[in-house]
Amino acid sequence: MDPVIHRTAGSVLEIALNRPDRLNALDEATLEALARALERAEDASVRAVLLRGEGRAFCAGQDLREAAGGALDYQAHLARYNRVVLQIRRLAKPVVAAVHGVAAGAGMALALAADLRVLGRDTRLTTAFARIALVPDSGMTYTLPRTVGWGGAFELLALSPDLSAEEAQRYGLANRVVDEERVLEEARALAARLAEGPTRIYGLIKHALDESARLGLEEVLELEAQLQKLAGEGADHEEGVRAFLEKRPPRFAGR
Ligand code: LHQ
């Protein structure tokens, strides 16, 4: 069975973790397959990515059976996580995570690396790392404090509570909370909507937000000005303005 499956629906690349009997825990083969699937997202025909899990959970994080086997080279293994997190963050297209059931440890980190998260009402999130006496990885110390704030991040990382979807939404970790059986439908609708948007602009927004995390105000203003010049030169900007003047919805080509 392939540990990761993918398909395209219109301009959306849908990538599914596919180890349901292990709650989609991440082992070497899965991380490798995920990285390869994410490479497909670079194709110009793809304008949004949907990340999801098969079975009853999004992802239970690191495969603890593989880790307990003792054969893992931890540094090389971590590099695989880092690669997929960077692929998601550097992809100049929106990534939606359909998070149902559970997202734990590196599984939660993957969900946080995405640009938008749809959770089910019964979905639980847990950072999990400290429960097994590990520090956070897969970018969690980057994404978490930027989403929930400093004080919240320490609590979620140190005490690793099972966060309900409602709490997750209060923390800003969930963009949408829907009935558990509607998570995929809602995430697909969101991804399809984004895939019709000004894709290049979404990439620039993503870049601007990521960069703003490490820049001062003057540098942010400078970067915004540079990106606005690029945006203004795009065909979608021209179409957006024309559509406004003609009082019709825009038809963005993603350029
Ligand atoms: C699993 C797993 C799993 C293997 C469920 N592995 N089999 C760490 C180290 C190195 C490098 C990089 O990064 C990391 C980062 C991390 O991700 S650390 C955090 C690792 N993840 C966890 O600590 C979570 C472990 N899992 C759980 O706490 C529970 O399974 C959760 C809360 C996710 C779900 O609980 P339940 O709904 O009660 O399901 P379950 O525990 O019965 O699990 C179902 C099956 O899936 C079960 O197998 P079995 O053969 O007994 O039916 C579990 O063993 C298996 N499974 N998570 N991470």
C-alpha cells in the first residue's frame, strides 16, 4: 500500500497520508513519499494543495514503532521532516489541511505548516513531544508561537493538553470547525475556491507573512513595496481592476 496517495481535482492537488492502521504515523517511507508528492505541487497546473489523512485521523506524528526500533539515524530523519515543512512553507500556493480525528506531534506540526486548517468538531490536537520527553520539531517552535502567542505556546508544548477543536479555534489554530464528517468536504471547497484565486498573489502573501516574522517595521514596509510592484505587474491585477469596473466577478488565471 502506498503510504501517500495523491490525485488532482481541477487545479487542486490532493495529498493523503495513507497509513490508517497507524493513524498515519510518519515513518521514513511516508516522509519520502510526502516529499515526492509535494514536488508535484510545483507544477504550473496546480493552484492549491489539500493535505489530509486516510482513516480516522489526520496524523499521529512520528512513527514511534520505527523510532523505538533503534535503527533510525535521527539527524537524517529530522532532515526529512524539515524538508517537507520547507516544501509547504516555500510553495508559492495555498495549502489547506483537512484535520480530522487527531493531529499529534509532527502531525500537528504539519497541519500548522499549512496555510489554512479545517478541523472537525471532535478533532483533537496535541503537541505530544514533551509527553515522550522530546523537544518540539518540524517547525513547531516557529509556527506555534506565531499563531497562539508566546504564553500559549509554552503551555501547549510543555503540558501537551488534548486541545479540543473549540479550544484550537480560540487559539487561532483552526480556520474552520465543522462536523467531523464534513471536514474533507469543507476543506475541498476551500481549496477549490483558492484554486480560482490570484495564485501568484497568494504566493506573495505567504512569502510576506513568513518574512514579516523576522523583519522590523521598516523592512516590512520595504518588502511590501517590492511585492506590490510585482503584484501590480501581474495579469490578475489587471483582470481584477477590469472586473471591478465592469461590475462582474474576476476570472483569475493565477498569474
Ligand atoms: C501509532 C502512533 C505513532 C506508531 C498511534 N506511531 N503507531 C519525533 C522523533 C523523531 C523525529 C522527528 O519528530 C518527532 C516528532 C513527533 O511526532 S513526537 C510525537 C509522536 N506521536 C505521539 O507521541 C502520539 C502517539 N499516539 C497517541 O498518543 C495516540 O495514538 C493518539 C492520541 C494519537 C490517538 O489515540 P487513540 O485514538 O486512542 O488511538 P490508539 O492509540 O489506539 O492508536 C491506534 C493505533 O495506531 C495503535 O496501534 P494498534 O496496533 O495498537 O491498534 C497505535 O499504536 C497506533 N499509533 N500513534 N505515533
